[in-house]
Amino acid sequence: MLLKIYPENPNPKEIRKVVECLQDGGIIIYPTDTIYGFGCDIFKPKSVERISQILGNAKNKSNMTFICPDLSNLADYTKPISNPIFKAMKKSLPGPYTFILPANNNVPKIVQSNKKTVGIRVPDNNIAREIVSVLGHPILSTSVKDDDEIVEYTTDPELIYERYGDWVDIVIDGGYGGNIPSTVVDCCTDEITILREGLGDINLLF
């Protein structure tokens, strides 16, 4: 299903439809403030496996990120973090950043990396944040990539639907996406390390 949702003012009825799909173990493709992503409920292991199979990287789930509505439930999934790290997150989120943090035992083992870390994203996109707010916990996310050697990410939701419509349950059309990924920040120690410079301004983090 290709489902049009307007990012300025997402329709609650449409958001509920997406949330019910996730609760039933469905997979969605949805917009963020950077690129479109695959998403599923973090507590549905079969859905996590389905995304891995679609991407052909069943053994590598460590590139998957938790999409959160805000930082209020951070302690539910991460070990305690230092004040400077929390300040950097508060200053830059919502925004195009992925923070790699030490995972606690609430993070399902199927989505933990070997280093027992978890990526946390709070995108500056109303559709993504509304979905996780109504769901009541994060969704697991990974980027929708393109096979094109020059264009790494697909920006047109209709083209995404043409390619993946038979593989996923809902493709959300929230307008054209970007093609620059988020800035990835390692915060597993008290020092901030930039792992990938993407859309976010790194000066906001220091």
C-alpha cells in the first residue's frame, strides 16, 4: 500500500493505520529528515528478520537504529550517559544525527551489535515522530538504498513503492526525501567521536 501522509500535519487516522500495521508485525517504509527508511516494531523479531532478508544482510543488524519521538525514554534502552553527551543530544535533536550509545538489557538481543550498542535517532520529521509516539516505543530503522552506483539513496516515494511495494506492507509517501544520510556520532565514552559526517552540523555537538 502506498499511503500519502502530509508531514506538516499528519492525519491521526493514517498514523493509526501505520501503527496497527507495525503492531501486527508489518514492515513500513517511511520518511525521516534525511532519507527514507525501512521500519518495524523493535519487539517483533520476525519483522527484524524480514528487513534483514530484504536487504540481504541477515547477519548485520548493527546498522539498524531506534527511532524515538524525543529523549524522554532514553534510559529505557541505554546505560546512563554523561552530562556533556546528554547536552549535545538535547542541543541537536530533533535533527539529522544518529547517536551510538551503550545498550542496556531492554534492547532486544536480535538488534544489539556485538559491542552491545544501540543507535538512537530523533528525526526532525513529524510523520516519523508521530508514528513512534502513538506506538509507544521506538521503531527499528535502516536506510532505503538504491542499486544505482552514483545515486546511493532513492528520494522519490513512488519509485520506492515500485521497487519495494511487494516486500513491505506500507510505503508512506511523505514527499521527496533527501539523499544525504545522518551524521553518526559515537558516544560510548565521555568523548564524542564522529563516525560519519552527514547532513547534521558537527559544530552543534561540541
